[in-house]
Amino acid sequence: MKKKYITSRAAIIVLLCLVLVSCKKDMGNYSYKDINDAKISGIESLYTTLRGEKLSISPQLAFTQDQSADTSKYTYQWLSLDPKSSPTVSRVIATTRNLNWTVDLASTDKKYTIYYTVKEKSTGVIWKKVFNLLVNTNISDGWVILNETDNSNARLDYLNYSAAANSFQYYQDILLAFSTLRLKGKPQMVQFYQRRDVFSGKSGRSVLVGTDQNTFVINTEDNTFSSYTDIINTISNYFPPPYYAKSVRCQGGNLSYMYDNLGQLFFENPTSSIGYASAVNKLITGEAVNISPMYAEGYMQSNNYALLYDVTRKRFMEHKNFNTSVSVPVAPIATPSAPSLFDPGNIGMDLIYMASTPAVTAQTYALFKNNTGKLFLARMRCNSDSFVPLAFDEITAAAPMTGASQFAIDPQQGYLLYATGSKIYRYNVFDKSNAMVADYGSRKISLIKYQKMVYDPLKTRYAEYATKLIVCTYEEGNPSSSGKMDLYNVPNLNGDLSLYNSFSGMGKIIDVTYRE
């Protein structure tokens, strides 16, 4: 046994000696060459920018074997990693040596990770630099302005309020800088309100904007315009395209109504899990009611309410609460001391204009024309509990009003203001006076309105805006950039209008709302 052990150990020693000799002989058979290396500098560890602003970075590259830094020998890539996505979503934002990029990443309170890589084409060697990017937004509250350009397409502009400067910053085509959404078609409407999606439960301060092709719900809760969906995705029924809203009215809170291009009226009450489901402009028997596109929402009422007009039978109809149909309002029984002013179920005239107002104890106005061309103004107080007629007056000095294209009700004094041609008139419903208050000469009037605040109406600044008469005008030969929005103070006692603020550079303004 001892002899066998010694023999085995000797064999191992001999083998090791042979390996060492072999390695010694092989040491001179290889030649070594330094590879190209690079140092990347000139990139900070953190950049903070605004969405829509340009970010420019010019890295310094120092190569150990390429003093000329011939850019044709290398490829470049800037790659972003989304901090909120799971799994991680990456995106190539540029493939150039230097970065000159208009930031279009969504604003977020978390930092994006950005990788800058340089690759040598001949060897495949890669160098990289990692840094962080924080994308903010200066979008806060402001005027959302829907324009029609010279090619009849829609454009959404924005007047963003800056608290520091107590002024507004103008963004022309806000969607181009802050969203991937592109509007197609002729503009129809824009409306802001605090909306909660019935299906997802997601809530947010939303801007609804529509053309004659689509209507989009844009959730701007994160102060961007990047989260949006077609309104057809929020409706339980399917309607073939083109499908869009002609108007959306918010009562306040989450309550709203939508009138679509098919002549249907829907209501939404997310608190009760009711979305835009089935049209309500029908009788309890299921018979459809042909309603006017003009309707009056129950502004700031706690239950769903809308006053409608049956254009076939020429009568008022109302929608209440959670009903899936409409009915004729029931007025109080007439008495000798309180005679009937009008029968809501038998008006017998054509409706010209209808809207609700917070003025004079929250009334609703309805303007009618009879078959001889005379105009009559009905005023009523109505809600889900009652319908009380207050007045039914013939407008005797109505000559300018017969050709009016736009109407608005002053929320403080209850004046009926209207546009005829290039002139603005004021009708006082109490003393029956009718006076011209503004003349725009050759400029065309595209819109007059008062903004109803629906999210935070008691905030001092918003409450002040709500009292201003909005007059939008443009030059007919230059609709894309001649648009102007004037805000007026409208005093009591038939006083003269005074200019409160003015904004220019927009297109032909079709509709305006305020993102609170």
C-alpha cells in the first residue's frame, strides 16, 4: 500500500511540471492591444423641466484613441424609463449626439431615469451615462378656448393663470404641446367639470372637447392634457361613427347632461352609478320626444334636473332625478289672486333660446316666437320639486332681437344680452328697456356667454370671473389668428359696460369654458 501511494504522488508531481513548462513556452505567443475608451461629461445628475419646454444637453466626449471624435464612427441613443409604469416602460427619445428635445413626457412627481449611450460601430463597445429628469407642468386653472381655424378645423387654446404674476399665459394649440390627442373636424363644444367615470371610478377635473367627428373626455387632474378617452367609451350603448356631443352641461358636482348629434339627451349621476346609458327624451310609454338642442340644466341643484322643449307639440318637458323618461311640468293651480301666466304643456310657439341662471332667485328663461313673428319671454323657477311660472311677457321693443344669433343671461342683474350682427344689446326684463351696449364694427361676433363655475364657485377669483360678460370676435378674412375674447363688467341700473380684460391672438372662438 505504501508503494502504491508513493507512485501516485510522483505521477502528480511529474504532471504539474509538464503543465508549468508548457505555460512557460506559450507566454510569448500573444500580443496585447489597448481598446478605445471614453469619458462622458457635461451631463448633470438631475434636470428639471416643464412639459412642452425644450431640453438641450451637449455632452463632452473624450476618447483615448480617437482624438478627433469622428461622429461617423459612433451611434447615440437617449432612452427614458417611466417611473410609474409596471412593468417598466422604456422609450427612445432621440438618436443624436446632442439632445434638443421638446419634452413630451407626462408630468409626474417621480423622476424619469434617462440613459445616454454611445456605441462604437467597429467594436460594438458601449459607454453610457445615467441621469434623472423631473417633468413638471405650469398648467393650473385657466380659460379653455375652442377655435375654428381657416380650414374649419378645431384647435384648443389655453389661457393659463399664473398666480405669481396675476396674469394669464397664452398657449396656442395646448394639445400639440401637452398631449398626443389631435382634434379632427369642425369644433362643437368644450365644457369643464369635476367628472367621475362610472365604469372605472376614476375622478378628476375634466375638460370635454368635441368636434363633428368625436368628443373626448380629458382628465386634467394631474395638470396635463395627456389622459383622455373618446366619450363613446363612457356610454353603455353603441352608436356608429361619427358620434359626438353637441353640448354638455354640468349642474355642479358630478351631475351633468349631454345632448348628442342624434338628438338624444343623456344624464350622468356617478354617485348613484348612473352613466350616459339610455336617452331620456321619451315618454314613460317609450314614445320618443323630439326636443330642442336648447335645454336648461338645474344649475347647482343637488338632484338631476333639466327643462326641455318638445318642438313637435310645442310644450315644456322636464327630466327629474333618476327617471329614464320626461314628463310635462305641473304648474300650481291657478287662483283669482294668482292667475295662470302660461300653460307649460301648451306653449304653441317656437323656442328661440333657453337657459338657467343663478340670477333673481335661480330662474330659467325661455324666449319664444309666435307665428306672427312676435317675441315672448317666459321666466320660471323650476327644479325637481316644483315648476312655478313667474312671467310671460311680450317683448315690444324686439326689432334687434328678432335677428339675434347669440344670447346670454347676466347672473347678477338678470339682463338678457344678445348679439345681432356686430352689436351687443341689453334687454332689462324688469323695466323692458332694450339698448345697444357695444358695437364691434367690421368684426364678427362668434360667441357671447357667461361662465358658470361648477367646481369651486365660491372662490373669490372664480366668482368674479362668473360675473363677466364674455364677447368673442374675429376678422372674417383671418379667422385663424384674429380671434379676440373680451370680458366686460355689466353694472346694475342699466349702466354702461366697462372692459375688464381682453385676450387676442386666438382663432374664431366657438366655445369657452374655465378649468377651475
